[in-house]
Amino acid sequence: MTSSKKNHLSYVPAQLSDEELVQRAQVELFTVTRAYEELMRRYQATLYNVCARYLGNERDADDVSQEIMLKVLYGLKKFEGKSKFKTWLYSITYNECITQYRREKRKKRLMDALSLNPVEEASEDDAPLIREDRSLDRWLLNVNQIDREIIILRFVAELEFQDIANIMHLGLSATKMRYKRAIDKLKQNYSGENLI
């Protein structure tokens, strides 16, 4: 490979679309990772915020975000482009968050069954990420899991309803209905507060 061709492949302009970056990454991986790195740079903050809001603490959000980035790295070659990259990424995110959530739930049930006090086992790193002055975050902690997922995917990941429905394996009308009910409940419970 000539020097000019190497430089062309290793340089990734930020103005390339996600689809162009995916195509470039599929050709380059695993010898060159610049296109992959640019994709992750674009979505890293939102990805982390989705995980943090879903899981409720920084340590788990960081761990799950890293796991997701590895899954994207190793899965990118097989990505067929049947959906947008962003939808595929948040589908992986959704599944990883559910897996972590279930793992933590099983761990808590085991600790309860063994009569261990989870508060004593927790470290400072387990402190919730959610700040008390953020009423939307407080509300998300008190809604059912499916509504929380829809709200997070809609507001934090900024996905379209069809993408959310596909990720969650729900019908489009069911997704919109759950979203509307969740928003109505949010308005009712927090009508006087600045939510975001």
C-alpha cells in the first residue's frame, strides 16, 4: 500500500456520515480503527448518559458503556445496515443495560436471601449518579421499567418512535401509547417543576 493511500485511510473527516464511517470501519478493522473511533466519539457521551439514567450509577454505566463499545468494535464487520447505525448502537445499549439491570437484581435477591446488608457491601462508587436537583431523573427512578426505557431512548438517545419500537420489540402504536401515558404521568406529578 502506498504512503498516500495509508494516509487517506487513516484520516477520517468528522463530516462523514455514520453510514460512510461504518463502511470505512468495515474495510479497515482491525488494522486501522479511526473510523470506529470517530463513531464512538460521536455517541460516547449520549451512550454513557443512557446507561447512567437506566442503571442509576456511574460505575455500572461506565462498565456497560465499555462493554457496548467492545461489542460494536467486534460486531461492526457483521453490521448489515438494515437499520441506521444509531438504532443498532442503541439496540445493543438497551440489551446490555437490561442484562446489567437483571444481574444487579439477581445479586440483590441473593444478598437478601442470605440476609446480607447491601448497604454495608456498597462502596462510595455505588452512589447514585442522579442528582437531587434533577426532577426528571428522580421521576425516572420511580416509573416502571418499560416506561423508563421508552423515555430514555426518546429523550436521551433521541430515537424515533419506530426505532424505539424495533429495539424494544413493541408495536409502534403500543410504544406511542406508553410514551404518551408516561409523559401525562410526568406532567401530572411534576407540573410545577423544571424537569430538564
